Amino acid sequence: MDTLGQSSLLVAVISFALGFSILARNVRNKLFIAYSVLCILVSGWALTFFLEKIWGSGLFYRFHLFCNIWLGPAALVFIRLLLRIRDDTLSRRLLDINVITAVPLSAALALGLESYPWLLQLMYYAPIFIAVQILELMWIDRRLKQGIKVLPKLPTVGLSRRSLIYLGGLLVLAFSSMDHAPWMGIVVPSLGNLALTAYLFFISKAISQQRLLNFEALFSKFLVLLAVALTLTAVYSLLVAWIQNSPGLFFLNSFIASFLILMLLEPLRALVGYFTKRLLTQKHRWLDQVLNEAQLKLAGILDPSSLFQAILLTVEQTLRPQRAALFILRSDGTKYRRVRAVGQEPLIEPGSLPPVKELLANHQLLNHCERLKRRGELPILLDQVIESEIDRTASANQREQLNGLLKGLKALGCNLIVPLFDAGKLLGFVTIYAPAPPEPWGNNWGLLQVVYPYFERAAETLRNMEVYVRQREKERLATIGEMAAGLAHEIRNPLGAIKGAAQFLDPSIDRPESRFLKVIIEEADRLNRVVSQFLDYSKPQTVELTPVDLSVLTKKTVELLRPSLRENILLELNEPSQQVTVMASPEQIRQVLLNLIQNSAKALGDRLKGYIRVTIDIEGEGKNREALVSVEDNGCGIKRENLDKIFIPFFTTSPSGTGLGLPISQKIVENHRGRIDVVSEEGRFTRFMISLPVVSAGTANVTEGRL
């Protein structure tokens, strides 16, 4: 069998595999379906030619001609979907004429009329409509580059150098048809099959990665593989091909050749890759230099603030966005919070909301990134890619989901999301608003393939930093515990003596110094409370959890505090209609509620109409059910810059506060496998929310909580 038949088998196998792999990505994508149909036709076209070469019965050749006739309509439909051609009259007419021509040719083939030379020539050159379509697209692109606006602009997807793709298509058609045109004087049929295989591979990458395709890097990788394959083939041929009838020598030389191939594989790949990259990807040099320097800086960063700044600085240098923001997963794993932003905030139109600054961990945007990561694809969300998917999907449900992704991007004020994955876990993400890629990338976002490894390294640095910070926090708490034990001994003993001496002098007697004795006793008591709170925060807490009716416990705590509040403060309690049972330590949960309600009373100050609203509710279903207790007031609120500091020990804005109440409350809640959140607007309100896992009330005896 000649090389034409053997290469046909290669085309059949590879085109079928490419079509199946693309269709497996999304069976509801019209573009993927069109590409798969085209690949199956090409596979049938090549396979029947190969089988005809073996048996020569004529039947397989008729099937070969049938596939050849319908290659044109299949390719035209694929091109229209690829380039999203909607209103181009010539393109629509070409498809109509091609289908009208293919039907009678197929009928003639079924009737055995291919024996007529002129009909056979029509069947041979039926794919000529593909060449006409490509030439029209090249002409449109040329007119568009000249600034003529009367022509319809074809919204391309994923291909910045369309002229190279068009030229490649023409060359593949020319080479593939040479075996039917011996009168041309140049017959290179097997080269056409190889070119068709490579071309289908490039197109599969283009439609799967779309605007994220890095054409230069893909072409460079292809050249590396080709050069390495040719070199290793030459080595093997030189050592083995000349052996004739000596099995021992054949085995020895095969072993030597295989050993040399394994030794030379990696160095040769690196060497060819280096020269190919320098030859084809000139614009990568500056980008590679920036990314290498940025990754070196990551190794020397020890605190989160510097890491956040470094990530956004790299984003500005490489992608040059109008604005960008970094979101990091909170310690409780429930939300991603914006920790830093650069650039100008978007203009807020009347009736629209400002960009969100917190995102739930199970948001559909992040779930989509995780799905892309699991499939081995680039886990980056780009609005242009999503819009293309919407235009091509055949599923109404999938179109609705994709529209939800676009709305999510809009709510974040961005058009691009780059996630920070480490070991499969999403630690954070960067939102970017950049209407177009930076120069010299044109309208192709292929540079994201080059930039993304930096974000993986940044995620690894962030994870290592979290481990380091947690270890440092443990060491800090251990040191605080040792200090607290010493302070308890060194401070409480003299405090007791001071207070005892002041009480011995009896401040209740009416004399001039009694006022100062009362001050001494009060300050001694206050200092003793500070020491006690300090000890409570620093020492490990053992929590004995029992089933507790949270509604009863909260109600009794509210009733206990209501008489001590000023008359102008309204303390409300909104109870649920059902019993809310949690596993908790009643005394510790009561301590948290007391602290939050007393803080609200202080925040109300001298407000004439103040309220403190305590609400109990249940959210979620099944095992994810949570009890929510919120304490809200209409007091002075918390300044935005202080929201991230209120749970830091000893941070306080109150002259009489110790800065330990909220940290202790947070520690108690976290020991109960819960979390505490705060929402506040300065001058309007503050709302603290406690979330605790709900358990079934019938599993054990429920404690109501004694006061």
C-alpha cells in the first residue's frame, strides 16, 4: 500500500478522536456538534478511501465520494458558527447553493452515474465552496482593516490571526485535492492528509479555548514535538534500519537506540523549545521577564498584606486593567471578602447597585471555575467566552445558567475572573475589568495561558502563609498564656491588698477622702476584670456541649437584661415558630449574648428612640440547617476601616472598653463549630449574626438554660 492509503488511515483515526473528544466536552454546544459532524465526515471520507485501497471493490469509493460531497455543507455550517456569521448574504447563499448541489450529486452517486467524467469531476471538487467562503472572509477582513464600516463585522471567537487560519484552510484544500488533479503536474497527496490532520487539531484547540487560545504557544509546542519526533526517528533509523538478518544485532542496536532516545528526549525538547520560542513568540519575552521577577518576589513575602499588593501589582503590569480587586476566603470558609482593590471604582448608574464586596463560597461563578479546573481546562471566566457559549448552546437551561454567570460578573464590576487554586482548593480570586487585552495581543486573550501559572504560585504562597500565620498565632497565644499566668499572680495579689486597704478605711463614711477610696475600689475591680478576661481569652477552653433550646436561652437572657436598660431603649425579641435546638454550653452562649446586647446598649448612647432587636431564625435544609441569632441596633454603627479589626484582641474605640469582649465571643462561637459575622453602616445600624449548627430536638434531653 502507498503512503496515500496509510496516511488516510491516520486521518480517519485522528479526526474521529478529535470529534469525539470535542463533543464530550459539551453535547449541547452547537459549535461542538458542527465540528464533530465535520470530523466524522472527514473520518468516513478517509476511512473509505483506505478500505478501497485494500479491497478495491468500488463500493467503499462510492462512500468516499458521498462524504466528499457533503464535506462542503458541513464545513460551511461550522464556519458560520465559528465566526458567528448572521447577516452576511453571500455566506448564506453559498450554503444554500452547496446544499442544493449536494442533493442531486448524492442522487447521481446512488444511481451509479459517477462513471460520467464530468459528474465525477463535480463530485471531486464539491468542497470548492469552502474555498470560496474562506476567500470571502479574507476579503471582508481586508476591508475592515481599511476602516470601511459598510460591511458586516464578523464577531470572531478565539482567533486573532484569522488570515493565517484562512491561509491554512486553503493550503489544506489544495494539498488534499492534488490526488484528483494530476494534470497540475505536482502530485503530493500524502502531504495533504498530514496537513488536514494538523489543521483539525489546531481548530479543535481554537474552538475549545476560544479567546483564551494562545496560538503562538500552541504552534510552538507543535513544532517542538515535530522536531523531536523527526530527530528521534533519524536516530532510530540510523541504528536499526541497516540490519538485515541478524536478530542479535537487531536487539542490541534497538536497545542502544532506545537508550539514546530516552537520554536525548528532555534535553532535545528543551533545546528545540528554546529556539522555537525565541523565533515565534517575541512578545512573550517581556511578559516572561515580568512574571519571573514577580514569582521571585513571592518567595520573600511573609505577610498577607504584602502578598495582596504583589498580586494586584502583577495584574496591573501584565493585563493593564482599568480596575482590579482581590477576594480572599474567610477563615470560616463561608465567604470571599474583598481585601484590596486598584483602579477607579465603576460609575454607579441610577437604580443600580455598587459592586459587591463579599461573595458566598458556593456562588455559581466560583462553582463554574471549579468545574473547569476538574475538567483540566483553564479555570478562568471571561465574558466574551461566556457570550459565545450563550450564542452557540442548544439548551435553554444552559443558556440561563450562562446568563447567570454574566450577571455575576456584572455584579462584581468585572469582565474577567482569575481564580487562586492550590491543591484543588479555591483560596481566592481576582476580579479584573479590562475591555481588551494589552498590546501587542490584539483581541486575543491567549496571554492568560502564560499568566495563569503565576496565580497558581501565588495561591501556593498564600496557603503556606496561612499555615505560617496559624502556627505563629498558636505560638503567640501560648506566650500570652504564660504572660497571663504571671500577670494573674503579680497583679492580683497587690490588687487584693490595695482593695482590702481601701475597704478597711470604709469609704461609706462621709469624709473628704471617701470619694478617692471609692475610685480606688472601682478601678481595682475594673483591673481585676481585665486580668480575668485576659486569662479567659488566652487559656484553652474546654466546652461541654449539651442539647440546648436556643429560643428559651435567648429569651431568658433578654428578660434578664431588659430591666437594666434605659427607658428610651426598646429591646425586642423575635422568636421562631418552631423549637431551635443546638449543641452548646448554655453559660458560654449566654456570655456571648450578654456581651452583644450590652455593646448595642452602649452604641445607642443618648439616642432618644433606640432599639435593640434580637432575632432567632433557621436557614438551610437537612444537615446544612443553621440557627441564626442576630442582634441589631440603630446606634452609631462601626466605621468601615474598623470592621476588620473589631475581633482583634485589645482593639477598642470605647474609653472604658478592654477590647476583649468580641474576641472572646468569637472564640466561644468558633469552639461551638459556628461563626459570628457583622454588618454595619456608620450612623445607621449594626447587626451581629451568630450561626450555630442545628440538631434534632429528639436526640437528647434539651436544656433550657438556667439563669
